[in-house]
Amino acid sequence: MARFIDELRRTHYCGDLRADDAGREVVLYGWVARRRDLGGLIFFDLRDREGITQVVFDPGFRPDAPVREPLGEGDPAWDEDRVAAAYRQAERVRREWVVGVRGIVRHRGGNAKSDLATGDVEVMASELEVFNRAETPAISLEEVIDSDEETRLRYRYLDLRRLPLQRALRLRHELNQAARHYLSSQGALELETPIICKYTPGGARNFIVPSRLSPGKFYALAESPQLFKQLFMVSGFDKYFQIVKCFRDEDLRLDRQPEFTQIDIEMSFVNQDDVFRLVEGLVFAIFEATGAADLPTLYPDRCFPRMSFQESERRFGNDKPDTRFALELHELTDLVIEHEGGGIPLMEAVASKFANGSYRREVPGEVVKAFVIPAAAKLSRKQVEELEKGLKEISGFAGLGRAKVGEDGTWSQSPFAKVVTDTFRSALNAATGAEPGDVLCLSVGKPAVVNAALSKLRLDVGRKMGLIPASGHGGKWEFLWVVNPPLFEDDGEGGFVAAHHAFTRPIDDHLDLVETDPARVLCYRYDLVLNGVELGGGSIRLHDPEVQRRVFRTLGIEDAQAQAQFGFLLDALRSGAPPHGGIAIGMDRLAMLLSGAATLRDVIPFPKTNQGIDLMSGAPDHVLPAQLSEVYLRSTASEGSDPTA
RNA sequence: GGGGUAGUAGUUAAGUUGGUUAUAACGCCGGCCUGUCACGCCGGAGGCCGCGGGUUCGAGUCCCGUCUACCCCGCCA
């Protein structure tokens, strides 16, 4: 081994060799991906991170020409005894053994393999060194495997040898490098913020870290660098970025992990447009570096389109519309009011509440919206009912009122067919553009519920119609800024809570409404959406302590309370805070979209399961009582036996 | 916290109405093979049917519970 590592340095990676390397002596290191023993002739597919090269063990082979670039004097490139020994050793090698190979590159002639980058050549082995044996791998290491993800995660170090994951992690590297390079070139400083920090209530649940030095007290793992990056602005660093791990102790999804990485940015003396320009430049740089798509062709003016939050909710039913396809929702509340319900009892009830002032048009208590399943979708009645059943999981969802539109515009297969007035039916058909054969899906209820149901229905139908793939980008890249959502949200008890967080600046025209009509106050907040996935979000912050106090008051947070929770930030804002704003881009999600991966787990080296468990290492785990008492803790967990107790 | 799907050999799956010794492919082990490249041919080993209980003459199959993973709602930027 010493001879190989010390004297025979690697000359190439396994993906490097090409036809014009023929005749050259080379040294490769790697893993034996496959072995084909023909009896008297053995082939290895030798694999390293750059690719695969075929290595041949042929005891009868003799070089027909002097070898170029011999390695070392007095150490001939071809020694028949050594070649024979290498062949005998190759007979015993198994897949995934780690080996070094010395040999001569030869053109494969008629045996060339066109689907392999190195397929024109092979290495005739003159020497073989086995660095390590390997147990038979628990999972197949082929590019496409059907192993259960549970098994793959348990043997993550094997799974990571597979080409898709090798590619995904390399893409992460390229993404990160491009982001660093671009943001640095734009004058942003890469500064670090604390990971263990002060617990702040509200927002995402924090992971709690007990303090050994402060008995009974706890740190929290940062759910984001939000407060600290604002303090950087207060301190005059002007423009900051960080590629930073964040931690949230919430339930997980395919696009949600307990620890994840953000490209975090904050800037001073900027407005919304300035943030957009920087992020658009960043995204362009990342796409160029990773070769994911030619964005300058798709967005010639190098800007992404913008849509107000309200328009997004109205047309698509959510704040992260997948704009790769149309099939928009139809807002019918006004029409229903105009027709006083049009004979449909459910809608008459809604119309009368608007008429008697129970509901306000500006902030409606209930809405009526529709989605049209085009005849072209060719969905059977059963399939439509199947889709509707899928909406049942949305809490508060009461079901759809469906109507199949006939040749003459009449409705059938509908609970409303008999009661709806002709004029209202015609008006509805016209407003929704419903054509004969289409299925009109009507939903009445609280805006959040109606929108949740219809936006899900829209995506389901889009997928069923093949307008978007079940996962991946499908070759389309639709970016969108969704801007200016409401600052406050009804808390259901006559008060208000912050829709996102309390440090977002209300739009200038709405400052007066903070006290008088909070529900209508919009703010300088923005989300970047790609193909219906929320890539990131940010805001222009509230840098004015006076306005901040008014916002807190509307939220029912007293000065003393605010001081206790956010004291250092409020103090800092009073110490001379510049106008500032920023954004955080979900790096994992971006990597997922760029790579076409179906889940975040495929672009994170060592992900957790939906239960937050690392199947490979077994984290989280019990700790010894002594370790607990050192941090002044005792577990109250009753279920399960603690083997260390 | 709630809903859904799945769990059988190392891996992926089949297993009919509850009925003899639980199948197959890949992988693994042994043998043969000098141009393979998903090499081929011959032979072989390999099972707590997730776990625990129940029904039954008899359970992979039916019932109850439980664990694990995945997808979704709630939650979450």
C-alpha cells in the first residue's frame, strides 16, 4: 500500500481518460462498481467521483509500443510477473472493494462504448493494489434503484455513492460557490451569526438547548438569523449575506427538514426593488453556474414578474402559484351578491350577509369561487369525485358544488341544477368561461378554506392533464414575486396577529390604517416563487421605533411585553437604524428544483426522516442521567424504556 | 394531534377463498468461460412473512393492538 500511495500518485480520475490518452501509463484509484470475469480475462468498472473507467486484467497482453511517460526509473511499466499477479488478485476482488490500478491506456476500437464518457478507452492493468475489501452492499448502487427510502437512509454512505446523489451534492457545491461569488461581487459581506441564541416566542418552534453554566436556563437553536442580520444593518455593515443553517422543531414534509440551509441576505438604504434586483442577479448567476437553464432567454430583461398577494390568492388560491399552467380560479362573490344568490340557498345566505352588513367586501367573511375542469381533461365523474375526496383533508372544507355544463349551457349532475336561476347560470357560465362538457366546481366558505381546496384541485387537475409533472420542473422555469400581503391577520377573537412577523414595514399609504382598519394594512413583504414552490421570502423591515410601537399596540403587545421579548432589537432600532430589508432563499429547495429531485432528502447529504430521526446514526437518542443532571434536567418521558437509565 | 398508504430472503416484489415443504428476479457463494460492459452458462445457500396478542384443527392471508417509513392536514418562512 505504501508503494502505491507514496510512489504511484493518481494521474487521472476515472472520468478523465479519452481516446488521445491511448498509450499513456496511468494510475487510477477507486471503487470496483462491477466486475466481469470471463475466465482468463477480467473487466472492472472502476468508479470514483468523476466517472467510470473500464480496467482490463489480461495476463496475455503485451504493449505493442513503448509506453509514454513511464512512472519512475527502474520501475518498468510492464512486468510480466506483476501482470500475472494482478490478474490472480483481480479474481478475488468483489464489488465496492477499494483499489488502485496502474496500467496502460488502450483504445477500445470496435469495443468502444458510446454511453460512457470514457467509453473509447480502457486501462490494461499492470498492477493492482487492494486498499480495502467491502461487505456486500445492502442496497444496489446503480443509478436507478427501487430500494425503499428507509433502507437507503439507513445506509446513506452507500446511497451517496450513487450517481444521482453525487450529482446533487456537486450541484449544491456549485450553487453555493456561485452564490458566494455573486453576492461578494455585489459588495455583500459574508458574516456569521450565532446558532445558539436567545429563545424568542412566536413563529416557528425552537429546538431548546440546556445551559450547563446557567442552571435552569436554555438557549434556542436559531430558526433564522433574522434579528442578528438586522443588527448588522444597525451597526453599519450595509450589505450582508450568509449561507446558514437554520433549525425548526416543526413537523416535517418532503420539502421540510428540521435543519436546512438558507442564503440569507440583508441590505441597508434599499427599497423592495433593490432587493429584487440583487436576488434576480443571484438567481441568474446560480442558473448560469449550474447550467440548469438559460434564464436570459426566458427573462430577457433579467427581471421576474410580480404579482400582488391578493391577486395571487384570487387567481390561484394561494401565495405560491404554479404559473407553469393556466386553469385559474374564478372569483364569483360579487356576481353572487349581484344576483342575490341566484336561487341557490347556500349562496343566497352569503349574499344576504353582505347585504345586511355582516360581511365586508374589503375583507370578506366568506367567498364564492369556482374552478373549471375542462372537458379536455377527459375526467370521468368518478375521477372528479376522487379528486374531491382528496380535498376532504382540508379542515373546514364542506365540499364542492359541481355542475356539468351541457351543450345549451344548462347544468346537470348538480345539486344546483333545479334551483339556479337562468340568468345566474348564464352569468356564471360566462364569468368562468365554462364551455359545454366542462365541469364547474363551485366552493363557498371562508376564503382560506375555499382557496386551499380550489388551489389543490387546480394542481391535481394540472397534474392529471399532464400540464405539470408530478415532481420536477418538466423543463419549465416560472419565477414570480408575490408581493405586499396583509400585515395583520384576524385572530378569530376580534384581535389581530402578525401574518408573518411584527417587524415588517406597512406600505406607506396604509400607515394610517394601522389603528383604524388593521385588516386592510398591506406590507412590504415578498416571496420568490419558482414553479409553485416558495423559494424564499423577505421584507423591508420596520426601522422606525414609533411605527413599530403602533404595530405592537394593534397586536395587543404592551410596551413592557415587547421590551421583554424583543428588547435588544427595539433598543437597537432606537440607536440609529437605517432603512433596511432583506430576504432568505431556501438553498435546499433551490437545489431540489435545479436537480429535479422529488424530495429535499435527495439534495441533503444526511437528512432526517419525517419523525426527525437520522436512521443511520440513530439520533436523537437517550443520554446518561449524569449528562442530564449536568444540565439540570430530568426526563419526564414515560413511554419507551431508557436503556441508559 | 389527525387522515391515508406500505412493511414477506441482502434488495425489490408475488403469494388466489385461511390449507401440504412460502415463490421469483436481482444480489451473494461455488464451478466453467479471453472481449465483456445489466457478460453468459451450471449448481448452491439464504425466511422471526415488522413486532405482540386473538380467532381457528390450521394464519403471510382474518381481527385487535403496536412499531417503522412515506404522503397529506394541522403546524411551519
